[in-house]
Amino acid sequence: MKFKLSFFALFIIATITNAQTRKASTGSDDRAFWVKTLYRISYPVIHELANETLKKNMPLEKGLGYGLNVTKVTYLEALGRTMAGLAPWLALPDDESAEGKLRKTMRTELLKGLANSVNPESPDYMNYRTEGQPIVDAAYVAHAFLRAPKALWEPLDDLTKKRFIEEFKALRTRSGAYNNWLLFAGLTEGFLLSIGEQYDPARVQFSINKMKEWYVGDSWYSDGDKFSMDYYNSYVIHPMLVDLLKVLVEKKKASQADYDMAVKRMARHSEFLERLISPEGTYPAFGRSITYRMAAFQALAQTALMEKLPEQVSPAQVRCGLTKIMHNMFDGNQNFDDKGWLVLGFNGHQPLIADTYTSTGSLYLTTLGFLDLGLPANHKFWTDAPAPWTSVKAWKGEAVKKDYKVEY
């Protein structure tokens, strides 16, 4: 039986799509396309979890040589990664637009699904208590709560909040890899600090200290003792470090200077990511975890969301560059199965490029490329006229700012 969107959702998506086709592409058309695409990606996870049928209906596709206990980890992967990208959009206030109605429906279902995910009596109760992988995906759940506390954390009932707190604290029985994983443990503890709960300062401080030690220059962090040329600076390191330091500064546990430096480094990294977008709207598929698709641009998207883009990188060129990539990836059906779930691959079903830790739930990290939907529709990111991104200008022979390393 094919996976079906609700009639209401299909109506709203049709309304948004029709708005796109009536005239030449504008910022509002781009936004409508982003909304339609993010909804298409997220709907199966959120809707099934709300109905307590996620474990029943989500496929369990795995990379070659997969080495984890898939049923113990993939569902929490799907939830945490989906909501971390959705959070800024769901944090926007309700309105009566087609987008606003769709957003409210998804927020309502996600809140219901969150309660199910930590209810031991639910068939969709998720595992935080065993395996190492939940350290990772609990952090994405916590990241979503930090990104949208009023939309996703505060509305939860007291019992559900208590259950999440208990699950997060239960992660302390395990440790993970000696690399970007340190930030996962640190961020979850940082969330507990943010809500006034007992937290583990050692896990927080260790993650911050190691990131400082692993900074190699010009916005690049080594992922552990040895440098890896991949997208983990964007998948994890810059966004989580910045948001963890924000909590610590607010709680007077870190200096403003440390936070400001982390933001400057992320803004510099966003320059690299913007320049990686080819004139055709593609980007190089190198390094680990390229099945995370749009998550490669999380640091760029978050820098734009925070309004911290470098002077020479305009919001419009970021919007246009990311939109072009999204069209290349998601206009067709190559990245979805016949029931609407993401498939293993980069731009199509390419299971041989999946890593030994990649399963269906892992793929939903792609939502992190959509963070800028958290900027309201009247923000200049969406209202400014279309603009060429750097590689378009360079290959057309137009003026382009020279790029030099930074010393911070």
C-alpha cells in the first residue's frame, strides 16, 4: 500500500505549488518550494510517529556492512534529525496562510509524536538506554528543543518533559567516538543546563576544550586528532559548538569572547560552503556521510538564519544557491521510495555509497539544510531579488572578491 499524504496536506501543497508556477521565480516562490520539499521529506516520519506506526511502517534500508543494531537506533535517528531541521520553521507564529496552516499541522503532530517517543507503553517508544548511537541522536532532539523551546519544549506536558530528562541523563552510562561525538554529549547536557536541570559540567567542558584544541585554522576543525576532508564541520561541529556556547554564555558558564569567536569561525566556514555551490547548483560528493544530502550546508544556513553572513555573501545569493541544489535533488522522485521515504544515496538510490552506520533514519539529517525557513516570509532572505552566487559570477567573468585565509 502506497504512503499517502492527508487530503488537507495535498490541498495545501497544491496551493503552494500553484503559486510557484504562476510567474517567474521570486523569493516567495523559492520559499514555497522549500516548504513543499521540507514537508515532503518530514511528513512520513512525523505523521507515522504521531499515529504510533513509525516502527511498523518505516523501511529499514541499511548500508553495505552495516554494523549497528538497526531497530535499536534508526527510529531515534529519524526523529532527532528531522526535528532538528524543522525546529526553526515550527518556531514561527501561527498565521492563516497556506504555509501557516501546514506548519501548525506539522507542529501539532510532532508534539504528539514526541510524547509517544518517550512513553514506554507506546509501540513507538524509542531507545536511549542501550547502544552508542543514541548519544548522537538525542543531541539532535536536544538541538531542536534549543532551536524552538517555545514551540517544541514548553508545550509538552510535565510527564513527557520528565521522561525526556530521564532519557537524556540515561545516556551517561556510555561514551562514544573521540571526535565530533564529544559535542553530542556536550549539547545534550547543555540543554539540561538550559532548563535548570542537573547537568554534567565535565562532558560540556571537555567537548568545548577539545574543539578548541582541534581547530586547525581558517574555520576548519579537525574531527578528532586527524583532519578529515568532509562535511562534518557543517553536519555537526560549527552549529552545535555555537549553540552550546550560547547556552553557556546565557548561564554565565562561558565567556562572550568564546561565543563570538565560534560565530566568526562559522561565518568564515559559510564562505567556503557558498563557494562550493557550482553554477549548475551541484556540489562535490566527497567524504563521509554524503547520504546526508542538504545537511552539508547546515553551517551556511545557520549563519544566514542568525544574520551573520560575511559582508560579501548576500542572503539572496545563499537562497538562490541552496534553492538550485534543492531543485536538482528533490524536483524528481529519485531520492524517495514509492511510499515517500528517503532512500540510501546522494542523488538517487545509491546504496553502495552509504556508510556502515547509515540506515533509513540517518538520512533525515538532510532537513538541516532548510533552517532558513525559520526566517519569516517578509525577511530580506526571501524578499530580495534573485542574486547569483559566487561560482556563477566567477564563471561568467564577473567581479568576485578574492578569498584569503583568516587568522582567527
